[in-house]
Amino acid sequence: MSRPTFSAPGRSPFARAALRVADFLFVLRPLILVPAWAFYSLGAHTHKVPRAFEHSAVIQSAFWCLSGVLACAYVLNQIFDLESDRLNAKGLFLTRGVFRPRTMLLVALVCFAGASILFQNTHHVQHMPLVAALLLSLIYSLPPLRLCARPWWDLAANAIGYGGLAFVIGHGALSNDMMPALFAAVPWVLLVAGTFLHTTILDVEGDAAAGKHTTTVVIGERRSALLSLAFGVAAFVLSVAPKLRGGRSDWLPVIVTGGALLAFAYAYHRLTRSREMSVAERYAVRSRTSSYAVQIPTALVAIGAAWKDPTFLVLLLPLVAFTHVYNHARFGASYPGWPSFARTSPPGDTANTPDIRPLVQDTVLRDVSATPARSMTSEAE
């Protein structure tokens, strides 16, 4: 694929240079670092410490070490998920020719080197979970294990990595006792599991066509939505349980998991009712409802982290604004956007992005769970 031109009419040399610099930032997909940042911050602020700048999660070495580890993994994931991303109208840095794979490999190595340097300044109890986060991130995308293409393993890796390890690493910033963090992380692990399932629902067509056997490809959309709802119920119950026992635990997990549970319940209800609709209507309903089921829990967790650590907003708000401006300037896309504007067909121009609606009509929007499950083989590279 030919590389894009950076000499667009009406764009000054300074603007072209600034856009190219921004390419190297946004190829790291910083916006999807937000959940990891939020869980790290929630873990760091489980301790009774004042709202002072010196206690902010954002200035801690482990915060940025974890960011470097995950950014490295995100870049590698774009390389190895090229085919499914192309079918899902994602991974635009490669599919639009903004970067070559070898350049992205170099970016991943730089991220890893930066994380390795920061690792030396982290608290000793954070070392083991940080190493675990690195290993999990690598085997998630890289062959031969490639957990992202293995049903149930993809679910477990995301739930444990975000809701578990990120929270535990944050908790270790101010404490040597990690056992309380392991128990406190369980509702967050379940919350991430429920949210992740809806991301695979959104990508089920391209994943199935590319031979990527995610959990949703195997069990179907409706069962994935039902399982997501079950995870949401479990997360909410485990958050409420300490309150029912008269404990002095925080109300924040109850509020966040309760809001996420409502989003999961709404998504399951809408997906179930949509089974009698036409193919095009079902696709539109699924795009909207699963987008809500992803964005609402993510927003609630981010708001919760900002409530505990207002400095988090100093990082989050400019990032969201710049991400929107960048995606509009580079790809002509409105991202991030509110779920009501969720795509009902792949974004971008048809010259660079294939129209997957025939695929949708022929295969996936019938209930996958009603068809015989395919054999679980490794994804061909």
C-alpha cells in the first residue's frame, strides 16, 4: 500500500510536521491506556492518604512503566492483528500506510526500553506484577500462544491485566502488603471481563473472517452479552457485600459497578429484542448498544479515578481533546465520539476500507451460537 501524502493542499509545513510527530504519539493508542491508568490510580488511592500532589498516581514511576509496557503491546498487537483490523476498519496506521511494520517494531522497542529504565525506580513489591504485565502483554499478541485469538484466554488476559494487575501495581505504590489488593481487585477484574466481551461483539465480523477465534466468535453475540451481564452482577454483588457486612469500605466500587451493570443489562435486553429485526437493523442496534456497554463502564472508572486523584483529569481531558483533533485531521474520523454515533458501517473511504456489510448479511448476524462451533486451531500467520 502506498504511503499517504503529507503535503495536503492548504496544510502548512509546520502543520505537516506537527501531524507527523503526533503520529508517533497516537500509534501508541494512548486513549486505551486510560482504563489501565484509572485502575492503577484506584489501586494507589485505596490507602487513606490526603489529596496531595505528591500522592498522585500520575507522577509515579510505576505508572509510566506500566504505560510503556502496555504501549509496546498495543503497537505489536496492531502488527499481528493487521488482517482482522483491516476487516473491522481499525488499525489505520498500517492499513492506511501511515507507518510500515518495521517502523512500528522500532517504536515498540523504544517503549520497552523506556519501561525498562523506569522499572529501576519502582517500589520492590511492584516488580513482580509489572513483569507479569509485560509477559501477559507479549503473549497476548505474539505467536505461538497469541491469547487474543484463543477463546476464553482472550477474556481472562484482559480481565486480569487491566482490572487485576494494574490495580495491584497501583496499590503497591504505597504499601508492602499486597493481599488486600488481590481481594479488592476481584470486582474490577469481573467488570473488565464484562466490558471486554462487548468489544469482541463489536468486532465479531472481522475477527471471524480473519480466523481469529475470540470468545464471541465461538459462543455468539447473545451469549456473550448474557455472560457480560453475569460478570456485571457478580462485580456489583462483590462490591456491595462489604457494605452489607457493616464494613467501612468505599462506596466508589458500588457506584461504578452498579452503573456498569445497568449498561450491560440494557445491552443484553436490546440485543435479545433485535433478533427479530432485519440484518441491517440488528447491526445498527448492536453497534450502538455494545458501544454503550464499553464506553459507560470505561467512563465511570475514569471518573472514579479522577474523584480519587483530580490530577488524573489534567492528563485525561487534554488527551481526549487532542485524540479527537488528531483523528479528524489524520483520518477524517470522529473519534472518540458518543456511542449514539457508533458506526453502522465501517468508517473511512471505501478505497482503503473494504465494505464488510455483505459479510455481515451472509454470516455473522445470524446467531453464531446456533451454528456448530468450529475447531479451535491457532490463527495462521
